[in-house]
Amino acid sequence: MVGFDDLPFADWVTPRLMTVRTPLADMTVLAARMVLRLLSGQQPETIRAEVATELVVRDSSGPPSATG
């Protein structure tokens, strides 16, 4: 099982949830730049932006434990 955004509870549940961590601060900066360009009458530099993500491997990515 895999979650998304690596929220804190992913590390608190049992089994600990494997997630994809996204750079929310970077995404916010990119979105704000696009909005500011649009508000000033300019076209965005691009209509698509890609940011790097990170796979955070935890217990939910492995086989079930012997205890269930």
C-alpha cells in the first residue's frame, strides 16, 4: 500500500505507510510565479511544471509480518 504527500500520520500507523514525498514548498513557488505572470498580463513561462518526488519506503511495502 502506498500513500501520497508523506503526511505525518504515515509514520504513525501500523504498518508504517510507504509514501511519495512531494516538494510542496517548490510547488507553491512555481504556482505563485505562474499566477503573478498571468495577473500582470503575461503568459506563463510554461503551462506544465515538473518537480522531483521521493519515494519514502516504509513497512507497508514489504510482505506481511509473521504476527499478522
